[in-house]
Amino acid sequence: MNPDDSPKSYAFLLLPGFSTLGFSCALDCLSLANHHPSGRQFYHWRMLSADGNPVSAYNGVRVEVDCALTELDRHETLIVCAGENAGQGSTKPVLNWLRRETRKGMDYGALSSGTYTLALAGLIGGKRVTTHWEYKTALAEMLPDVVMEDTLYSVDGRVFTSAGGAASMDLMLYRVSADYGTDLATWVADQMVYTAPRAQSQGQRMSLLSRPEVRNAKLLLTIQIMENNLEDPLRPDEIAELIHLSTRQLERLFARYLSTSPKRYYLHLRLEKARNLLRQTDLSVTDVCVACGFKSLSHFSKSYRNAYGNPPGTEAADGKVLWSGNTKG
């Protein structure tokens, strides 16, 4: 145990639309630690909002907070909790407050799309960070200088970020272990009936290729190549050459394991990226068309309509833009 008996302090900044699951998983790690049989208080915390009023989560649950934006102690750890509409909650007063407080040298981080808020404040430039997989494409497109990782959580110096959801437990158990040792972290995990905390490097989603019936090294490599080349897609024969197969062998591989063709699967990946960008950013349909490797707007629109039943122009975020180049004053 840490010889310093004073509890460690956390400040949770709740932004409108935040994830209750990610926030609760993080907070309960600290709360349960305080129920350790030793009777010691390991942590205390407070919740903040931009104006001191209760904050509505994405599911409509309203959470009371302790105060509005206020001065933090440099020994506090700050966590930005967000979810839907992170851009709307990332106002100039919030961003200015984040810049001012983090200059004190404290540890700070984010859950889910709170990573975007930290990016807007200029606090994660050049850092290795993560966010929820659903938001990763939009964040990478809008903020290309941020080093994105497809992991449960990332730690880079005094900056930490999490995919949110249940991954918040993995992040906070890591921090509990760093603060007080593995014994306390294990005890907390047991109390949460979380018998197998996951490593930082683990991916966020159950990969298609983790299913035994579709495991194939060549298929894995092909999909990785496709995912890394969505803006400038390669031809099937080019991909086949890269993985040392003939085009026909590549087609048989996809037919056997995925019941589709390489071309159709590649198109699905590009359209999936397009849908995320259209729903989560304020990029124009033309910009999304280019970002997803379509040579003509007509081809993009036709492919999108065939896949989703609606033209891309109907997928506008309609006031729920997650990533935006502008912030409110």
C-alpha cells in the first residue's frame, strides 16, 4: 500500500450526453476501493459541470454535480466524461478552463468522446490516445495530428484516455494498481465480479477473425490492408500480390470464410466509414466521398443508397454533430 494515508482526489467533468456506463464503471472502481476491509479511504471525488447544474446523459438520466467549473488542486486527477454531442459541450469556457487547470501539472484524461474535448483544448497533440471505436474515424479525420490507438485505453505520460463503456473499468483498475498496488486493484475487481481485467493493448471490438470458423492469416492481413487504405483503395489484384496470392485465390478465400467477394467487402468498409463521418461530423457529402475513396459523387451516392436505402445527404447529423471544427462561445 502507498505509505501516504491521504486519499487521492478525482474531479469528473460531465459533459451533456455523457455515457452513464463509462462514468459509473470509473466511479465505482474508486467507490469500491473505499469499502476495503482495511477501513481506509483511498479516494475522494467530486463532479463538475460547465454551469453547476445537473447534466443529462445520453440516455436521459440527469446527474447532480457538486459545483461548476472551479479551481482544482494540482494533486487532483481530472477526467472529462462525454459521449454524444461532445462538440456541443466543448464550449470556449470549458476549453479555456481545461487549459488553465491542466497547466498545474496534474494527471488528466477522458472517457469515450471526451478525447475530442481534450483535443480541441490542445492538450493531446502528439500523444497516444484512444476513444470509442464508433468515434475513432471521425476524430482521426477531423484531427489528423492526434495519434489514435484502437485499444481499450491509452496512457502517455500524465495523459490517459479510454474507449469508455466497460473499458473504463480496465483503465481505473490500472490506475488503482498504480496508486496502491495490485492487491487493492484485484480486490476491487473481485467486488465488481470482473474476473479478467483486460490489458491496455487489447482491441475494443470482438474481431470478425476471432471467430474460429473464419480464422485465416491471409484473410486477416487482407482486411488490415483494406482498412489501412480506405481513402485510396487498392485493386483486388494489387492486394492479392501483396499477400502472395492470385486474384482467384483471394476471391475463393473471401467466398469460403465471409461468403462475399473482396470487392464487396472492401466497399462495405468504405461505406461504413462514410456513414460514420456523415452522422458524426459536419463534413459535406463531397468531402466524405473523397475521404472514402470514391472517384465520383454519383457512384458514391448510388452505392450508399444501395447499401442503406437512403442517399448520403439524408444522413446529416441534424444537430447531433459529434466532431465539429467550431465550438460555441
